[in-house]
Amino acid sequence: MTLPLRRFGAGLALLLLAACGSAPSGGPDSGARFRAAEAAEAAGQAEAALSLYAAAAVAEPGRAEAQARFAGALARQGNVVEAEQVLGRALGRQGNAAPLLAEQARLRLRTGQAEQALALFRRLLAQAPRDAAALDGQGVALDMLGRHAEAEASYRQALVLAPEAVAPRNNLAVSLMLAGRTAEAVAILEPLALRADTQPRVATNLAIARAALGEAPAGAEAGDQSGELATLARGLAAAMPGGPS
């Protein structure tokens, strides 16, 4: 049994992790800015990170990666319209640049436009079939469309190419959970939640999967569920086979 995901809309993206692109490249100045911005964002200093990404974008207006990273930072702070404008200008100059297509695809996922995201990820994969991040993103789009078997295959391809990556492993677990294979999802999420490089969302997904199996979430897992995510979690757990009625 699979879940009728369209009733959850773009909220499904709250459970899925967006894969990151490749490591920073380019000259020493831009690389240093990217590393500093990533460190600031990881430390919760979103405004400082955005300023650094903006500086890199201004310094190199013709560089696709700088524009894509700035747009991504804007989107993560909820400035979707401005992110679209940055990407639109950059795509007007470099319409087939992979960093720009990837960021636009992630933005489409963020706004619930799964069909458009899927088309963009497939454009990326036509250019680079072994792009693990694009395979992961393709899986997310397929899951949002309710096409879980195809999504699972895409995640597994990504994991062959990047076996230690957190995002496709988390997303595979969510896909299995949505397809009614909750015990398999728990088996993936339990060791993943213990990793030092994991994200809090993984623990939330583990809590949802355990709830679907009739187990009560505990500790940090319970604390992660609040607001919109808690509402989505309850809805998904109730809708899953064996979930609470």
C-alpha cells in the first residue's frame, strides 16, 4: 500500500533531505567565501552566511556556482522570490550550467512543483548520469509524485555512487515508509540517526516510522516534532499501514 501524497502537498519535503551539490570549486577567494559561509550556516548564523554568499555572487556575476549558492541560501531563508530572480538572471546568461539547473530543481522541490523539478533533474542526469546528488533529487521528485518504486531505484543508484551520503539514505527510508515498508525504513534510520554528520530531520523521521509501528517517540525524536512538521508527522503516521487510526 502506498500513501496518497498529493494531500500532503509540498509538506512532504519537510521529511526529505535535499542533496548538496559538489564541493566548492574556483579561485581561492571564492572557495574561502564558500567555506566560511558553510561554516556560518552550520553554526546557525544564517545572516552572516547569506552575506558571504551574496559577496561571492557580486564578485563573480558570471560564475554559475556563485549564483546558485547565493540563490540556495536565499531560498533556505524563505526568500523564494529573490532566489528565483537570481537564478533567472544567471540562467539567462548560462542556460545549461549544471549548478544553476540543480539549484532551480531544488527550488521547485521546495515550492512543491515536483513535475518541473523532475524534468530539471533529468536534464542534469542527461549531462552527467553519475551525478549522485541529481539522482537523489530525482528520487525526491518521484516520491512527491507518489512514484515510490522509481524513487527507490533512484536513491539506490545514488548510494552506489556515494555510499556514505546521508541525504539519499534518509530519503530512501522515507520512500520505503511512504510505500508501507516501515520496518525497513526503521532499519535504515536507526544507525543513520547515530552518525555525527546526520541532521535532526533524520531523528524526526525515525520517530515517525516508530510511531507508525506503534512505538512512542522518546527524547530528542519527540522534541524535534513541532509546528507544521508535527502536523505532517501525525498525518503520515495515521495514514501508514498499521499506523494509528
